[in-house]
Amino acid sequence: RRQLAELQNVSKRRLGLLRNFGPLGPQAAKVWAWLEEQGNRGQFRARVHGPVAMEISVTDPSRTTVVENQTGYQVLNGFVTECNEDYQRLKQVQQQLQTKCQIMNIEGGRINRNA
């Protein structure tokens, strides 16, 4: 029970940080919270990655600003799918939640620009 409570606390802290992460943070937080709800991740064929900022780690804290400036908040607050079906499903979710996060579809390690 204690471990589950600790995991939930970490999840809440991450959500709070995400809400304040740039102008798109609140929208990304809304999509991420939906994904984290029980059973919602099971609606996808493959893993949905994101927001990107929560998937990466910068080992040298002095480089954080460089990563943020060179990547941009739109990408860092975006999500990545691994197949077109999941891309389309996440787009539907985004419309239902009335958010405008970037969603990129990468199949076989390449960005699918036709998704």
C-alpha cells in the first residue's frame, strides 16, 4: 500500500510540474491525466510516449535551458505514437478534451508525415 501511495504522489507531482511547463503545459497535462486514468492506455495498440518532456532526462542540469530552447515547448509538451491507428485515436481524444498538443507518429523509427 505504501509503495502505491508513493507512486500516486510522484504522479501528482509530475502532473503539477507539467501544468506549469510553458504555454502548452496545461493542455499536455490534461491529455497525460486522461492517459493515466485506469484503462485508457489499454485503448492503444502500442505505447503512447509523452509528453516528451517527461520522457527525457538531461544529465547535466546546466544544459536544461539549451534543450528547452532548441527543442521548443510545442515538441516538449507533445506526444508520440508508434502507429497510425493510435495517432488517429489520440487525435480524437485531444478533440474531446479540447486541447491542442502536438502529436507525432513515428513508425519504424521514422516520423510519418502522412498521419
